[in-house]
Amino acid sequence: LAIIYGLAGVINMAHGEFLMIGAYTTFCMQQLFSSVEFGQQMGDVFFWISLPLSFVVAGLFGLLIERFIIRKLYGKPLQGLLATWGVSLVLIQLARTVFGDLTSVTSPKLLSGGWQVIPQLVLPYNRLFVIGVTLIMILLVVFFLNRTRYGLRIRSVTQNRSMSACLGISTKKIDALTFFVGSGIAGVAGCCMTLIGNIVPDMGQTYIVDSFLVVVTGGVGNLAGTIVSGLGIGFLTKILEPTFQTVFVKVIILALIIFFIQFKPQGIFPAKGRIAQDTDL
């Protein structure tokens, strides 16, 4: 979301549904493998295949939405917000029609149980796996953005779109690539979320608000800021939850973020994207 928001300046309210698409991709793979004898013999292989497949499927959905809807709304933030919100509702209802209101994925046996650190502390393997996947995805994104030709082009378009176009970079192709990568990462997150809870059509809306808070606090389009703000908000939430109820914790976090933005409206790290250019103009 930080990459897409920073590059395109579009408030994509349908981004949470890419997470949902990744989760349902995992569910479909489970159903496919369980319906054939060969798949049943392979056991939990369906989940490990679902990880890269969720990236591809969610990325393709992102490409379609960018090509036919968002591409026509660059520079129109309000229209983009309303359009992507409509896309979100359509995807939710489509998932509800096809899969129903509640489904689930069986966790691989390898990720069952937990690691007992001390007698009163057990760390579940499935959550450790999610943390591990998160770290791997961060490293891959950092490598992609800083060590590859297309990553250089994405950073170039994010920082100065007009100059990049003058140098021969196809900004439309970079937009499409960015949406594919950003949507695919959300799909991998959805695959991982099947290890923690059930799959419901509106599961993406549970995370979209918190995601925007993290992106805005960290600085639009800045990966390091997103990581720092995400860790900060996450740790602060867990520190406050034993003292306050979950609802009050969210209110406190929101109030603190509003207070923080009053002093640093551009976030922990200043924005370097189309939004920043428009502000300067």
C-alpha cells in the first residue's frame, strides 16, 4: 500500500480485498488438492504452492483494476477513492456469492503446535512463520527496489514522474508493475492470514484502516517509514491492550496519530512522490 500510494497518489480502498483474494486462492488450492487422490497423497503441499500463487493471482487482479479503473483517475483523489471503494464492495459481494460467509484453511502439520520458550510462554509456529515471511518479503522488496532495473525506475517515477517520462521511462508500464507488485504482496499476506483465522469476504476491511494509518504516519511512499511506523503502532497497541479494552486502544492510537501528524504532517519520513509534487505545485 505504501508503494502504490506513494507512486500513484491514489487512495486505493480496495487494497484490503487483495488480501482477501490471496486467502481465497489458498482455500481454492486446498479444495483442489483434496478433491483428487494425487493431491490427497501430497498432504500439505497445497499451502506451500499457494504462497507464490497468491502473489500472482492478487497481482493480476491489481493489474486489471489499475488498467480499467485507476488509470483513468490519476490526479483525481476523490473520484479514485469512491471508485476503489465501489470495487471493494463488488469484490466482497462476489466472494460472498461464490464462497459463502465463512470458510477456513487447514494449517500444515509442520506449523502446528508451538515453541515453549519457558513454562508459561509458548510461541505458536504459525505466527513465527508469518513473522518469518514478513521479514523475507521486506528483504525481497528492498532488493527489488534498490538492486534491480525496474526497482530503479519505480523509485525514479515515484520521486519525479515528469522527469522520468522525459528520460524515456514508460510511466504507464511502471504504474502497472507497481500495482502488480503491491497487490501481490497483499495476496501473500492473505495466504498467511489463513493460518491465524477464518476466511470471510470482508476480511480485508479489517486491516485497510490500520494500513493507511501506518502509511500516513511513516511517510507516503517510504518503505523504511512504513516498517518503523508499523512496528511502533503494533508494539504500542499490545502494550496498551492489557490496561484498556481493545476499542479504547484503537481510539487512543488514533488520537496519538492525529497529535503526531499535527507536528509532522508528512510523517516520520517526508513524502517523495506524486502527492509531494502536487503539494509543491
